[in-house]
Amino acid sequence: MALRHRAQIALGVIVAVIFSRSIKDRMGPAWLALHIASRGIVTGLKVVVHNLRENLLFHRRQRQQNSCRRHQRAGKPSTVVLAGALALSALSTPTFAALGPISSATSVLADHGVTLGGFVQADGSHVFSGGLPDSLGFDEQMLLDIYATANTQRLIGWPGGTLFLDMQSHSGPSVITHQVPAIADPDNMDAYQETSIDRAWYKQELMAHRVQLQVGLMYVDDRFFTVPYGQNFLSLDFSSDASIATFVLPTYPRGAWGGDVFVHPDRSLSFSVGVFNDHETELSYDPGGELIVSEEAWATRWRGLPMKLQVGAWVDTGRFRRFGGGTVHHANGTYLIASDKLWQPGSSTDRGIGMFLQFGSAPAAVAAVRRHIGVGLVWAGPFASRPHDEIGLAFSDSLLTAQSTFTHNYESEIEGYYQFDASHGWTVQPDLEYWTHPGGGNTPATLFGAIRVMYSF
């Protein structure tokens, strides 16, 4: 059943992509795509309630067993995720947007300051050498994300406010996590099987945008630890700093409740501080405290091109288990991120070569990664004929604590990708990663390839 409906949905996607570009001469094939996919969608919707119930039972058992979430394997409701993704992507194409009710509804919402959007993302991976054995030679995972943003000035006449709500549905962990048992996830999309609201926040801007207040359910690394030029790498090492991301950072796939304040005295300087609960972390237990983060950022131009320096520190008020036994109250660390645009062709600000440098630290008594260093290069628009493509190459080295049972004192990786801007919101990204001592154990050096397909609507 699952294979048949996946085939129907995949065929619908292919037909819709090829034939939905023009309303005049491709309306027929687009309707055919929707019809082919609809059978899979109906079946997928029938199992949504069952999957939600299974999700609740799964997480209840997981909390009772205090098991580490990165290494849990769950079922994959790929039919549901693909079905919903296809329906939304089809409805967002020019062909279906012109059908009247949909176009009218989105126009009314837009007139009142409400915008809807989202993306569907699918990752597939294969280990070419090394790693741990697994019964699946090639595996995949999928994510559907839908969000709504509301401008309170246009919605209710309240100036400077923004409301944001985000929902996601994930098919479940990828087998790559088990074949490459690295401390930092090789695929930053890896997550539980679940459907949930992962972010819901309100932001208020004051004093001509010089002060921003934000409260609610957030990803902490949307606000702190952000790495310019690092967002399209698959590895967690380059999404934020690995020393805290593998320790107490509440982030995707579950946000943390909290709030922050950003102050911009001028265009080049910013000061920020945030407080968040730490109940959703990479640890197998709940520290039961609050994560406090402070960051100062300086943005300027060097040689006529943009550069940025971010310096931050964090402290967590929870109680942590020491590798050597016992517990310790509080943990703290520091981080630094530097980024610079090295070159751009003429006045084309969207194209060019950028680089980033990362450094982070965490306490060796309780954190697996005590130091992290990362460096990367990204070339946006490498060819004049392909101005929206992107090439990335990065290296990461995580120094592991000597107070645990690691066989090796580091894990490192090299990652490279080429992201194709396909058409009408579609991107296709082949990716290669080479890991040395993944997880600090005896897993052999591992080379694996991945491909990420994404559609934004």
C-alpha cells in the first residue's frame, strides 16, 4: 500500500513540476497531476489520526526511558508528508492559484497583513565507505513546514508588531544517523516522527526599529549563534556552534519558550540577551534550568564588501551530570563567529564568494564537545548563466572531552555541496561529507553522499 501511494504521489509531483508553468497551455496536465496524487493524499489523511496517537505514545515511552533522541528510530509516515506537500505545492503554483477561491482567500489575507508560506524538503543519503552496517543501502526522510506571519499594523492597527506561527510534519530519523554515529548530526534535518507546532512568537519593534522584543516559542539559533553563509550545509556543525548545539541548545525540531531583547544603537552595532528554558536539548535528561545567552555583533564593510563579527557567551542554570560521576550546578561557554564577503562580480550583490569562521567552547566535565572550530567558503552564483546556484565547502573539528569514554579525542568532517536553483521555488542539492572518528569511537572514517530536494511556496 505504502509503495503504491508513494508512486502515485511521486508521479503527481513530476507531472505538476513539468506541466504547471503556464495556465493557458498546461491546465490539463496540472489537473491530471492533482488527480493522480489525490488517491495517495486521501489514504495519507486517513492515517493522520493514527500517527498522531502513535507519536504521543512514542514520546511518552521515550521520556520514561530517558533515551537520547538522536538515536531513536521511528516509523516514517512518508505518505502523509508527501501528500500534504504535494497538495500545498500544487495549490501554490500559478495554475491552481488562478482557480478563484484560493487566489481570493490569499489576497484577502494579504490585504490584512497575513502571509502564508512554507516548504517541503526531502533528503536521501547513501554511505559509500566506512560507517556502521545497516540493512538499508539508501534511505530518506521528509519534512513539511507551513508558516503564517501577521503584521499587526495592518491586521489590528498596532504598529511595530509581528506574529509568527509555524507547523511541521516530519517523517522520522534517517538511517544515516545510525551508520554515521557522529556527535553532531550529519544531517541537520534529522528529527523524530511527529507533527507539531514548533514555533509561535510575537515580536515588537520600538524606537524606530532600534529595539526589538521577542517572546514565545522559538529556535534559539534563529536569534543567536547564527552562521552567515552556513545555512545551506547539511551538517549540524555549520548551522550553529557544535559545542552548545550538541549539548544544551534548544532548537529544531522543538523550540524553547523564552524571550530576548535586541538593541541596535546604530546600523553597525547590536547588543542582545535572551532567556530560554532548556527542557528540549540533546541530553538524555532534563537539566531543569534556564539558558541565558548574550551576543554582541558588529557589521561593517571592508574593502567595500560586507563583513560581520559576533561574540557571545552563555550560561545554563540547570544541574548537569558529570562524566566522572556526580552532578554540577550551572554550565557556561563562549563563542565567536566571523564572516566576510571576499569577492563579488561588479555590482552584483547577490553573487560572489563569502567565508565564515566559527569557534565555541563548553565545559569538559559535562559536555561531549569541549571546543569546536569551523571554517567554510560559499560561492553564490558561480556562473553568470546560473546566478542563483551555490557551491559550498567547509571543515569542522570538534575536540572531545577527555573525561568521558571516547576512544579518540576529536571528530572532524569536510562537507561540500552544489545547490541547483531548478525552477519556480525548487532547489536540488547534491552533498558529500567525509568524517574522521565520527562519535569519537572506533567507527571507521566515513564517506557518504546525500541529496536534498526542496520546494518553497
